[in-house]
Amino acid sequence: EIVLTQSPATLSLSPGERATLSCRASQSVSSYLAWYQQKPGQAPRLLIYDASNRATGIPARFSGSGSGTDFTLNISSLEAEDFAVYYCQQRSDWPLTFGGGTKVEIK
Amino acid sequence: QVQLVQSGPEVKKPGASVKVSCKASGYTFTDYFMHWVRQAPGQGLEWMGRISPNSGGTNYAQKFQGRVTLTRDTSISTVYMELSTLRSDDTAVYYCARDPLALAMGGNRFDPWGQGTLVTVSS
């Protein structure tokens, strides 16, 4: 199965700062990568699909890039509601798999 | 609006089975795959399988093959996830999540999600 490795595990930043999250795949997933945000006690929410497309209603400060094995989620200027855990997910091959997550916490 | 409402929390003993429901509304139920994803306490997300509400066809992660069964009842727009031979490490929140693309396109991503159902396995 395709293993997704996210880094860093934790990112400590202040509101207004830029966040850069990484997701690396054990083999190419083309552009078939999505990003999700999960806040405590809530279900995940789709942010980005197919590497760079924002889902409906997602603010423009969230952007995704990459292809093949290396992907990045950027949050241009962190707002209070952005502090959460972020997961990547591939749909290139079965089984569908997720990364282990990156927690973005307030510094 | 699309809404997925799951059944309530469950407490089961090791070796038992659990069946969780997910009732869909706000769209044509048979037009979109439904997936199940679980999350152990403090851990990440794990995909279990998906069902076509149209045909009833299923795909399962090999890890759960033989222990998980996804079914649907189109008359009440509800999908079910049954997990058998429960172990303590099956303690988790179980989510249903709709595929945002229609069946023919098969997006294999998840949007939206149900609220989650906590299943606790304990003797």
C-alpha cells in the first residue's frame, strides 16, 4: 500500500504567519492527493483535492501544490480557526490511505 | 444541503459485532459512493471500505476483509457498517463520508462526513 509521510508532526506558529506542511508518498500518486482539516471533536473537512484544487467554501489562504511523490499545503496567513490537525490522503491506488497528520498549534 | 447522520455510541464486548448506521439526506442517495473511515483515540484516519448505494457493490481494505460488511437500504437512504469479532483495538470513532463525485466518476475522496460514532470495545 502507498504510505504517506507528513512532516513536521507539529508546527508551532503565531497567527498571521505562513504555514507550510509536507506530505511525501512512498510511490507516485500523480496528482491524486487531498488535504483535510480536523479540529478537536469534529469530523475532518475536505480542503484541497487533486493536489491543488480548493474544495467548495475553502478560503483562498489555503493552497496546495505538488505532484508525483511530494506535496505541500500552504496556509498563507494563519487565522485563529486554522489551528488544527491536517491530513493528506491519496486516491491513486487501493487501499485509500492517509498520512499520519500534522498538528498546527499556536506558538 | 447534504447531511449524513450517524447512529449513537456503542459499547461492545470483545468478540461481539457492531452495526453503525449512516442516514443520508439532501441529495440522490444512489448517485454517490459512501465510504467508511475510522479513527482510534488520538490517532490518525484509516479507510475501511466503500459501497455503491446503487448496486450494493463494495470495496474493502484488505486489513478489514472478512470482518467488515457494508450494506445499504435505499428505501430509507441509509448505509450500514458492520464490524465483527471486535477487539480492543477496534475502539475508535467510525465515520461515514460521501464521495463528492457521482458514481461514474468515482472521486475516492470524502466530502462531507458524518458526525462520527464512537465504538468502545471493552470487557
